[in-house]
Amino acid sequence: MATAGKVIRCRAAVAWAPGKPLSVEEVEVAPPKAGEVRIKIVATGICHSDEHILKGSLPSVEFPVILGHEGAGIVESIGEGVTSVKPGDKVIPLCIPQCGECSFCRNPESNFCQKYHFSEPQHLLPDKTSRFSCKGKQIHHFLWVSTFAEYTVVPEYAVAKIDAAAPLDKVCLFSCGFSTGYGAAINTAKVKPGSTCAVFGLGGVGLSVVMGCKAAGASRIIAVDINKDKFAKAQQLGATDCINPRDFKKPIQEVLTEMTGQGVDFSFEVIGHADTMVGDTSAPVLPARSSQAPLRAKSIPM
């Protein structure tokens, strides 16, 4: 592309300081170095984790920073040595990298790549420098992804090539929200065919759990949420029952026991409330994630 090797000026939502709202700014995005990929972000999702950062809940994140970790886009240019993708490819940047070469990546029982950014400061790329600047100031990366920018630079091992026909405004949720929920049912819980499941919370992650339970062959999927407006979508995606705890005078675990006769086989907490995990005694609780999900309801084209 004509921009290869050049600094690109584009828009990004910059978090200048904790407690301050995002500010849309013109930023400079430097070309990728060896082993890096520069991506034109077409769509990004919003995760509640981004909100946690804005509130200053994770002190390991340094400001100013460009947040966002649920994105999809098109490769604009590549650095020296990059072989897995080329300009023009549709890709998803990965907030949890997979180099495919380390002993952890080669172990089917592990998903913790040894190049995982939480083992070291995550606010810069692996070479300890940033590709972002704004108003003469260095801007930090987030999870090596930073999808709240029209262009971003990531390590090659944090990029996954996807089908050329994939709709980017939908598959951006694969980066975190969908894979978290679906994977909780398929990979973590290993839901069995014919089993009964309860899913507490029907945000984007909770709905993905519903889809995972259906794909695994669960015969009954009970969706639980205090927002009835979510029930139609949950049923469309595979929920067989939808209940609102506020419609009952008894604890929800008693309701589930009465519905099933003995409780459920798998129970997923997809809200992020400790009280929910403690209160549901109908089955061992398998948290799908530790933060709330409702902000995942839609993707936002850049």
C-alpha cells in the first residue's frame, strides 16, 4: 500500500488520565518494525475491561493510552520477517498472543503463550517502545492491541488471519467476548451432550456461553437475567428457558432445583458478582469471566 513505511496520521480515542473520558484525537502511528504488523482497524467492540482501565482499576496500565482489545481489520503493511500475513489480509488482533512455537502453545492442555504480555509490562510493544504519538507525546499501547484507533501496530504472533469473506463488524467480538463465553462452555466446562446448563447473565459473553452450550449438545439451557429484553435473543441462540429472578419470591437456586428436579449439571456466572457465585448452589459454578458483560452488545465501526 502507498502508506507502507510511512507514519500514518489517523483518529484514535485516547485515554489521557484515569477518571477522564476518552478524547478523539489525531495520532501518529509509526510503521511496523521487524516482526510487527500494522492493521487498519475496521471495527471494534467495547469490553467492560476498558471501563475498568478508565476508572484506574488496573495500576499496571500507564497513561496516556489507547485502549480497546476487541477488533478486526485489514493488514496495511508488515515489518521485516513477517510471513503469516500480508497486506490486504483480513485479521483479528489477539489480546492473548499465540506464537505457536513455545512449549505452552504446543501443549494442548495450555493456552498461556510464553510471550504473554502479563509476564512483563504491557504498555509498550515487546521492544519496549511505542508506535503511537499525539501532540508530541508518546501514547502507550494496551494489551499490544489498542483497537480504539483507526490504525494499530501489533507483534505478528498477536495476529490471526481470518476468512476474506468474514464480516469485520461482527468477528471483532471473537477477540475476547465471544471466545470467552463460547470457550467457557466448550473448553473449560466441557459441557456434555444431554446435560442441563444454567447461564447467569445474558450480555455478549453470556449469550456466547448459551451458544457454546447448544453447540456442545446440552438438552436444556436455562438463561437467567433481570432484564427480560434479553430473553428473545437468548432463545434465538439456543436457550430453552428464560427466567427473571425478580419474578420469584424464593432464591433462584430453589427455582432451578424445582425446574430440574435436582439442579443443573453446569452453571455459568457471567455477570462478575460474587453474590451470584455464592448464591447459586444448584451446581458447581464455572465463572466465564470476572467482569460484567452488557457492554459487549454491539460492535462499533471505526
